[in-house]
Amino acid sequence: MKIRRRRSKTSYVKRMGRGLGVVLTLAFFSIAIVCLLGRWVFNPAPPMDPVRQEREAFFQELAPMSKEIARQTGLKASVGLAQAALESDFGSSGLAQKYNNLFGIKAGPNEPQVLLETKEYENGEWIEIKAPFRVYKSKEDCLWAHVRLLQNGTTWNANQYQAVFLAQTVEEQVQALGSSGYATDPDYTAKLKEMIEQYQLKRFDQLNEK
């Protein structure tokens, strides 16, 4: 005769407890995933600082022209962009906005020009002077005038900036600009290096190839 054994109520409760634990664990992870996704969708990364956005727009506007100049002449796009940003305060200077002069290029005789006050570093101190600055029809005209100035040198030394084009790296070009006396500012080289690093301008050099 078969004897039926009654199942233990305790073992039944244990099995129910384990099942409930699995369900609760899965529910917990599901809720956590939903919360994370919701946080990602409804709380995206904070927007770029407005000032940083304006400066990035400045670089993006000039980048295509600067890269074309780099392809044709060898002047690194990052170097030209850093100079333009430094000389024109990211395109916000009056000389840049009104006259498309991004580099503070001085005017020669019979060239379109405007007389403006500027600061020059002479004999260990900054002084204010009035000087004639070139007026350009467009920013592109100014960018090309800048590289031609470097290629052709000054009226007293046609080879003054040739070291810039002999340099192989961004750092060497920046150093060549400083040592060739391009600017009177004694910190010009350091400022260019900082500009290139802070705004990651070398990224534009990586896109020089068509």
C-alpha cells in the first residue's frame, strides 16, 4: 500500500520566498535601468558656455580657408587660426568687425587703410600709438594677405619669416614666428601655444588632406 507523504509547508514557503526574491531583484534592476535612461534623455549634458560657443563658431568659420592655405603654402591651420584669434580677440575687435583685418596688419602707401590707436611693446614697456591698418573686403582676403606677408617678408628683409615655412611641426612654426620678430609682444609665442592647446586647434591640422 502506497503511503502519501504530505509536502512540508516550510519547504513550500521557502520556494515561494526564493521566487519572490528573484522577481523583486529583476524589478529593482528594471527600475534602475529605466531611471538611468530617463536621466540620460531628460537631463542631457549641459550646453557649451556661450562665450566658448562664439569662439568655436569663429574657428569653424575660418577653418575651411585656413586649411586651404595650409594645403597650398604649408602654414599650419592651427597656427593661422591661433594668430587670428589672438590678434582680433576671436573676431570681436573693431578692426576685425569693421575692416576684416584679423591680424593687425599695417597698411603700406596707397593701400586701403584706416588710422587707429594701438599698443606696441617698445623698450620694455607698452605704449599707445596711432598707426595705419589695412582694410580688407573679406576675412578670406585678410587670411591670404597674412600668409603672403609671411612668404614675402618685410620691406627690409624678404626672408624674415622663411623659418616659419621651413618648420615641420606646429610647435616649430610658433617658435619661428616668435624668433623672427613677427610681433613686439614678448609673450607672443607663449600666447599662441596656449591658444592652440586650450581650443585644441591641432584638430584642424588633421583634416588638411582632401
